[in-house]
Amino acid sequence: MLGEIASALWARGINIDALLASDVHKSEGSLHLIVNKPDQACQVFTERGFKVRERDVLAVTLPDRPGSLAKVAKKLGKAGINIEYAYSGGAKQKGKVKAYLAVSDLRRAIKLLR
């Protein structure tokens, strides 16, 4: 299933920057993607009969070293902002990693981490 999806996105020139896949071999599995062309990616999925739900997530570039995520998560937690799920991807910068966080209050989280 993941190969089929990745190939379909590739055929349309859609780059996957990050992903979180769970039970994609089952009909009820889930796939969270960060892509360079979200509207076209949604079209690929709907054409294949998949349910699509879009959600804005917080993208944070972190130093690739122990404790970087802990500092961000702790700061959000102290402000009462829950992290509902998280995944990571390449930051395209040496020594960095990109974390994608689905948070309970995106606007507050953005302001807090500026």
C-alpha cells in the first residue's frame, strides 16, 4: 500500500518531506504526510478512494542532539498545550531535524515558540 501511494505521488512530482504511517496494510490504517503540494496530494488520494483529512501542524526545526525535543515539549506542556501526535523528517540542514507536532492550540504554540 505505501509503495502504491508513494509511487502515485512521485508520478505527480509530489515530494514527501515527512511521514507517519500506521497499519497502512489495512483498510482502516492511517498515513500522515507533509508534502510540497498538499492540494495535488489530496487529489491523488481521493482519486484512489481514500478518505482525506487535512490538519495544520506545527513545524519546528531543532538541533539534532539529545534534549532538543524535550525543551520544546516541556515549554508547550507548561503552557497547557497538548501534543496529540508527532513525527519527524529531514531538515535539509546539516545537524538539524524537523519535528512536526499536532498540538491542541496551534496559534498559541506558534507564538510561544517564536
